Amino acid sequence: MVTVSIISLFILMGLLSMGVPLALCFSGALFYMSLAGGVTMKGMMLWGLQQILSPALLCIPLFIYAGSLMSESGIAKYLLDFVDVFVGRIRGGLGVVATVTCALIGAISGSAFTGVAATGNMLIPEMVKRGYPRPFATALVTSSSILGVLIPPSTPMIIFGWVTGTSVLACFLSTVGPGLLTTAIFCAINLVYARKFPLVIPPAITGREKFNQAVSKGWKALPALFMPVLILGGIYGGVMTPTEAAAAAVIYSVPVGFLVYKGLTPRTFMSVTKDSGVSTGSIMIMIMCSMMLSQTYVVLQIPQLIVKAVFSLTSNRVMILILINLLLLFVGMIVNDVTGIILVAPLLMPLAQAIGLHPIQYAAIFCVNLAIGSLTPPYASLLYLGMRIGKVEFLDILPPLGIFLLGYVPVMILTTYWPALSLTLPRMMGFL
């Protein structure tokens, strides 16, 4: 059975490398497992359908829809203007604006793609206009967009909690520390490199003018800033479940988009609804197929074999954590974070338990490692989107991107070896 499982993984990797749609990649590996491994496809399909109908998954399409509505509304402009009041007139301040705004967008949408799509078209040209090299500006905005995965609500964390049976709310909070640390590091990198660029600094303003602008632009940004308060406050205040909070976010987004920011029109509303439906359908089919494949490995006791194999190599906890990180980095390079979580999280859970890793820290390690996969080829879907929006070539963006990837390494190390970074906030909120 071990040989059959390894061959199925090679089939999966081969199909992925050829650009075959994800659902078909998992179906191909499943088909082989059915032929060679004696796994009944009918039983797996019934099990997968039962899993996909779980009410816990309902919040995923709702968060996707709410994020798309708010993105189309044009909220990014008002968030940018508000943050720019405080740091826009210092050298490198616009880069700080970009990073913080991506974090705020993440707190609204729970998606990395929404961050770069909503801010890239406005921020990158403005940064170039003020003296930033286009490749550096594109790399900064694109890298900062992974904060959409780290700052709650996070779609990958919903999936992780669902497939591993851990608290979704605790999983949300586990990546807040790494997310804030990433924000600080990216801002620091930007400020250091800003000294080398011939930046155009806006003229200074008086304290009175700054206060007036903060009030005026803060008022305009208030509806957007209230959305994460509505979502997270409702969830952690015990007023709403994550699914109810996602539904409230959708209901809130519609009048804000139509009446406040006026970015939504009947045409764009229908377009967003259609696109969100298509995205949700493809995601759910992919989740079902990957869950079925993952379950076949569980039925064949592959997780237990992984534990034995790893402990036969080393019983050193530090080395095992390094192996887990390397595996997750590799997985993140070939599939998206949701797929990686569904496929690998249940397989490595017994290994994490064997070395005494807390499930919530395990969730943070997973999210932090897989998030960077969207920036590292060959998968690198977020990188390719950022390159298209920023209008730069791969070889041009690679040097500045490498700087931010190196800056992200300390976040990965601290999340792995310093449990307090991911466990303190869930513990303070009473979820541990």
C-alpha cells in the first residue's frame, strides 16, 4: 500500500506540473488508488459529498462574496487615503501605506488575491510616480498581500479547523502575531530601501491640517474600517458564529457598496455575484476531490507510516520541525494553500502530536508556510497576478521579491520555534 500511495502522489504531481485543473489532478490520483489500492470510489464519493455539505463550510462562499463586493466597491482608495494621512509624508511612507492597507484589506476579505487586486492598480502607479522602481513597488504590494491569509478572517484557517477538528476561532487568532510581525518587517525593509530611491516627498502640513485630514478621510473610510469590527467583534464577542458573521458581512457590503462608496452598480453587482458563484463552485469541487484523496491515505494508515518513517530518521524535535517546514514549503510551491491544508494537514497531524506540538501552533505553522507558496514558483499564482497588475517581467521582480522572501524567513522560524507568538492571543481570549 505504501508503494501504491507513493505512485498516486507522483501521478498527482505530474498532473499538477502539466497544468491540469486541480479537481482533475486529484481525480486522476483517486482513480489510480481505486484500481491499484482497492479503495472503493463509490464509498469515497459518498463520504466526500457528506463532508462538502457540512454547514461549517458555508462561511467560505459567503466570505468570498463579501470580499468581492467590498473590493468592487472601491474601498481601497478610502483606506489608502486614510493611512496616507499618518505616514504618507515621511520618506518611504507610501510603502508603509501599501503594507498596512493590504493588512486592512485582509481583515475585510480573508484573501491574498483581493489585496493585490484591490490596491495594485492604484498603489503601484502612485509609488512609481513618487520615485519607487516599478519592480520594487510591485514586489512590495504583492508580498504584502499575503497578509490577507494571516490576518483574520482567513479562509485557509477555516479549512484547517474543519479538516483537523480544531477550533476555527483559535486558528484565526494563531496567525495574528505572525501577521503583525510580517507587517512590521515589510515596513522596515521598505523604509531601509527607500533611502536609496529618488523619492518625491509630499510637502509637510501643519498639525491642524493633519488633524482635519484625519477626521475627513477617517470619516470616509469608517464604513470600510467597521467591517472587520463587525466580523471579528461578532465572532469573538459570542454574538455570531463564523458563518453568521460571513452572512452579516455580505448583507453589510451591499448597501455600503451601492450607497456609500457607490462603486457597485447593478451591472458590477451581477458580475461580482456570477464570478463569486463560479469561484465558489470550483473551490468546493476541488475541496471535495482533495478531501477524498486525503481520506484514502488515512484509510490506508499512511499518517502512521509517515510518523514511523520520520522517527526512523531522527527523533530530534528541532529536526522534525525543520522537515515539516521544508515539506510545507514544497507543497506551497505546487498547490494553493487550501489544497495543501486539505491534503497534508490530516497526514501530518499524528506526527505533530507525537512531538508534542500544540494543534493551534500547528495551524499557524501551516498557514505561515503555505502562504509564502503563492509567491514562490512554479505555483506562485499571487506573484503572477501581481506581475500582471504591476506590468513587470519575472526577472525584473525577482531581486526585490527575494528581499521580502528573506524578510519572511524570521516569521517562519519564530512561528515554528516560539509557541508564544501563535498561542498567546488565543490563550488570552480563552480559546485554549
